[in-house]
Amino acid sequence: MKPFFSSHNLKAGYGSGDILKGISFDLEKGKVMTVIGPNGSGKSTLIKTLAGLLKPSSGDIFIDESSIVGYTSPQRIKLGMSYVPQEYNVFRNMTVKENLQLANEFMRSAKKKKTQIIDDDLLDLFPELTSKFDSLAGNLSGGQRQMVAFACALAYKPEILLLDEPSAGLSPKYMGDIFEAVKKVNELGVTVFMVEQNAIEALQISDKCIVMANGNVKYISDAKILMQSGDLHSLYLGDA
Amino acid sequence: MLSFIILMSLVICFSAILALALNFQWGLGGMINFGLAGLYALGAYACAILILKLNINFFWSTILSMLLVSLVCALISIVTLRVSEEDYFAIVTLGVGEMLRLIALNEDWLTGGALGLTGIPRPLSDSIPADIYIYVFLATYVFILLICIFLLNIIARSAFGRSMRAIREDDVVAVTLGKNLLWTRARIFAVGGLLIGLAGSMHAFYYQYIDPTQFSNIVVAYAIMAVIAGGKGSHFGVVIGSILIMILLEGSRFLKEIIPGLGSDQLSAVRIIIIGVGLILVLIYKPNGFVKEYRLNA
Amino acid sequence: MQIIFNGFVTGIVVTLPALAITLLFGVLKFPNFAVGSMLTLAAYIVFTFNVLFGLSLLFSTIITAIIFGFLLILIDQLTFAKLRGSSSITLMVCSLGLGFVLENIARLMYGNNAKSFAIELARPFLFMDIRMNREQIVTIIVSTIAMIFMYVLLKHMPIGRAMRAVSDNPSLSLVRGIDSPLIIKWTWFISGALLTIGGVLIGMDRAIEPPMGSSYLIVIFAAAILGGLGSPLGAFVGSLIIGIVSELSTLVIPPNYRIGIPLAVIALILIFRPQGIFGKPNIKK
């Protein structure tokens, strides 16, 4: 099966040097990929580059074999990509309803031609939010904010969903809810690319896994194999 | 021609000190002083008033005016203690500068209002023979400038200077390291104030008359350009920047020859437009100037 | 009572410029010191249509608002756009330089003599024991309508939501598909209209001359900061408070130093409540 979402020798940094030293991966359509690795390994930089927030110094990114590296973030949304940043991922001074309205307005003006993967009963995934529609996003709890951020990303009916540490700082209940939601969304056909610290939970719903260290891909493997191998612990801590 | 160069050099001396003050507060301290013109006026007027109305000698008039400006600067810094945002600080300094300008304009009994103060005697002009006076005057001014640079360099290389640089680079980190952010900023601003007062006094002695029009806000633009052109942070660079700006300024006086039919009001408007555009261009295209800053090797 | 009314009018005149400052600050993240001279230049352009071309004041204002909006977009492209992402100080210094340029372009083109709009003289009248004149009524009505319109725009219209989003979080806006550069252009256009109206209202109140707008700069900033930089409602409330307090202060302070009041207000706000009345405390990451 040909790769749907991939990168080739991607290098990027914030100024003086490159943090990503040449990342290549490929992911088939409808699969889930998780990137794990210690702090400072470049996971966050990778996902920001894929989302269009950081311009790579060299290398390429492909959706369905077309290069997207020259596209801005809004353009990437039109191509079917949606991104949930790790923090500051909702507009705190706007209500939940307004946060979602922004997505709707974009969809109306973007005239997206791709078929929709998520139908309009989006909020069935997040029943808790219906009562919070008119609250300011900044006044919600961390877990609820994460739900809003997730819902907003889904409102763009993406084919590829990028998640930067979706469970960061969440209580176990919300963590479970978020991974549940990711699984359901994937079951509908969305390709998922996520960066995670909670390796075990993430790998349980993943198909493939990349372990990063020092800006490089240390290890790519099937997620189930990695979980069973027992090397996970040492790889994760960057010993190998 | 020689006298022209001497006069230019004198102006460069105190203009450079003013630019050094801005550089100290901004380049090393990270605080932009938009009220520079008003504080400069304060220095000049204070010195002039002390000499003319209270008959204090030139030395003490200068020192007292330096202390006064320094005090006002310290007060400004204390008021903005709670806020570390540069935005608010700039607005407050602009307001204070404006307020000072209004005082100069309105308090006729003290400042002579729009007419200003005249007849400011140059230091020791009685004691030194007239034919060599101007050279002694120039030598003194250059000497003062060099002392200022020397002292500023010492401060910059001292522990105090290191605190300042740490704060400027990242004030959150600096506070974590225990540097007392707000107190340090107050001291930086106050030291800058001393220099502004000095420059103001030197201005008063040079021109021998002062009025509000000499202290319009465009003064800030000149000083900022001098600092940027010379490369923010470097003391010698600032002096070079001042020289460059002075040349630009004097050169634009000759516009009158090139463009006939311009009234003097319009001419000064054109000059200010050139300075304003110049400032914007320097910001966009040459934000680092030409001279490197001294840095302690890690 | 008369004083309160005068203060109300004095305050409401700066409401629209204060709102412009607040919008620009929200989207561009720095206080724009060229706003004063922008007011002046806009007033002069209206003057040109009104007095030199003979059009009615209303029509002149409308034409100018549109022209000025585009002019500001152009100026932004030439200056601030090239410095996007720079430090606050760099942008402030740029705006300072721009202020000098705009004010002196006005001086160059129109000279230093005071000018005024071509409006019929009307006698002041008495209403409930308070002396008012037509210009003041017009000012109140126009400012209020403009504020209501801006409220609706920001709260209920897509462009307003997009502007609020960009103010709230510029990088998140990109990721949510908002065309930040376009929103910035819209913000300048809207600010241009607000500043044109503001310039006209000020020009009706006093003579039009080059330093006109800049002399209001501190008052406008005080109003915006008092209300909370970033809060449009704050701009409105802040202006009124400053206006009324300024008028009341003339009872004790000589009129020439009225600028001391806004300055004192800024100082007090910064000491006690830096975010202003409606603003949000700044959270350092």
C-alpha cells in the first residue's frame, strides 16, 4: 500500500542549528503513527514542521505523493490536514461556540472538495461540551480545553490529524477519553500522526511507532511488536 | 572651515553623550526612553536656571542638574515597577517628556516660556583668554566625552553590567537567578539620567541660550538613529553613529541650495521627513549597525 | 453638571482613536505612536475634500475613510510588515519615526496655519440647563453609532471573530485556517475609518494644524490603557472616564497642564492594576 503521509530527510530548526537532522517516515492511509522519545529529541519540532508552523531548512513532506512543503498552514488544512497543538490550543478569550464557529466559517469559505470523513454529529464524541457552549474556553478545565481543541480540529473534516502530546497534563479520566476519541476518529478512516509522552497508552491504539532521539529517527517499527519486545523502556529513555 | 569643524565637534560631543545615555538605558538595559527630549530639556533648563537665577557656579549647576534628571528617571522607573512590559514604559516616558516640555513652554516666570533663557555664560569664560577659549572648551568637551565612555565601559564589564545583560536577554531567567530585576532597572535608568543631565548642561553652555524649540521630540529620533547606526550596545559605535547622524543633519541643511523655492518651515518639515524615513529604513535594513558589542566569553 | 457634560464630550471624542489603538495593539502586539499623526493627516484629507473641493463634510468623511483605510494598508506594507515578528521596541520606534513623517507631510502640504472645516455656524443652545452646541451633539451621536457598529462587528461578524482570534493567539489562528495577513489588512482598514471619523470630530472641536493629533496621543493611550489594552468596551469606558476626570480637574489645575491627568491615570493604573478595567492580566509563558 503506498504511503499516504510521509516525509523525506526533513531538517528544521529555530535559528542557529537544525534540531531535526533528517527525518524520513511514511504512513499508510487510515493508520495511526506515534512518535515517542525523551525531551529534547525533536518530537515537537517535527510535528510543528509537518503542520506548517516551522519552515524546514531542507527535505520534503508529502500527502498522497504531492509535496506540501511550500504550503502555509491554512493551505494545508484545505489539503486535508488538521493539527492540535500541545498548549495554547484554544482561543481562551472566546467561547467554545465561537471556537467552533471559526472552523465552520473556514469550511464555508474554503469550499473543500474532499469527501467528509467526520459527520456533523461531531459532538457525540464529546458530550460534556454541549453544556459548555457559551463558556469562555479559558475558563474550562485542562481536560475540557483539550476536548475543545480536539473538536475544533475535527471540525475541519481532516483526512490527516496531527496531535502534539494530546494527553499532556490530563487526569487519567480525560486521558482515557482522549485516546478513546482518537481511536474512534481513526476507525472512521482518519490517518493519525501523534507525538506522545504516554507511550504505553498511545501505542495501544497505534499501528506504527517511531522512536526519536537527538533529532534523528532511532527506530521505526510496528507498534504491537515494539510493545511486546520489552525494549521499549530503554529505547524510550534514550539509552540504546 | 576650521571654526565650522570645531563647532560641529562640540555639538557631536554632547549629542554623543545623549546618545550614550539612550544606549545605556536601551541597548544595555532594554528600556526605551521616548521622553528623552523632555529630560534633555530638563537638564539644560535646570543648569541654566541655577546659573542665571541662583548664581550657582557652572560646576555645581551641572552636577545638580545631572542629579535632578537622574532623580526623575528613577521615579519613572519606580512607577513602572510592577510592569515589565516595554510598551507601557515607553508610553509613560513619552508622557513625562511631553509634560516637561509643557512646563518649559508655560512657566514663563521660571523658564522664559516660548522665549526661553538667554545669556548663559560659558564656564570660566572670564578667566581664560578669548583667543584660546574655544580650543580649551573643545578639549574639555572631548575629555568629558572620553571619561563618560571610559566609565560606561567599566560599568558594562562589571558585575552590574553582567546583571543588566542577563536581564535584557531574558528577564524571566534572570529573575530566577536572583538578579533583582526592578531595582537594577531603576539604577540603570538613573545612571542614564545622569548622562542626559550632563548632555543638557553641555548643550546650554554651547548655545548660550535655550528655548523649547531646541528640544522637540525629533531629538529622540536622532539619538535612536545614532544608537542603531553605531550598533546597539557598543559605546564607541554610538559615538560613530552620532558623527554619522550629525553629517546627515548638516548635509540636509544644504537642501536649501538644491531645492529652490522652499520656505524655511517647509524646509524643516522636509528635514524631519528625511530623518523619520531614515529611522524606518535603518530599522528595516540595518538593525545591527556596524560595530559589534563587547561580550564576555562564556 | 455642565462640567460632566463637557467631560463626556471630551471623552467621547477620543473613543474611536482609542478603539483603533486597541484593535491595532491586539492584532499587531505593540502600541502605535503614529496614531496621533494619522488622525491629523486624515483630518487634512477630509479638509481637502470639504474645503478645497467643496464637498459636504459627511461625504468628504466617507470618501476619506475609504481612501485612508487603503493608505494605512499601504503604509503598513512598507513599514511594519517588513518588521513583523520584531521586538515591541523596534515596532514602537518605527511607529515613532512614521509619526514624524506623517505629521510633517501634512505640514509640508498644508503649512502651519490653522485650518477648519466648512460647516455652518450654529448658535449654542440650552438643554436642561446645560449649554451645548451642534458639534457636540453630532460628536456624541456619531461616536456612539460607530461604537455600536464596532461592537456588532467584533462580537457577531466573522471578520470580527477572526480579528479576535488573531489577537488572542496568532499562531493558533494560522493553524485554524485564518489568513493572518488578510486580517491585519482588515484591521488597518477599519482603524483607518475610525481614525478618519476621530480626526473629523477633533477637527470640528478645534483648529486643524499639524501637531493636532499628536497632542492627543497621551490622552488616547491613557483611555486605552485605563480600559484595558485589547478591550474595545474598555476603550469606550476608559475614554469617558478620562474625559470627565480631565474636565473636573480644570477646577483645580490650570488648563495647560490637563495632559497631566491622563499621565497620572496611566501611572496609577500601572501601579495598581496594569491590565486596566477590562483587560486580562498578562501571563508570561
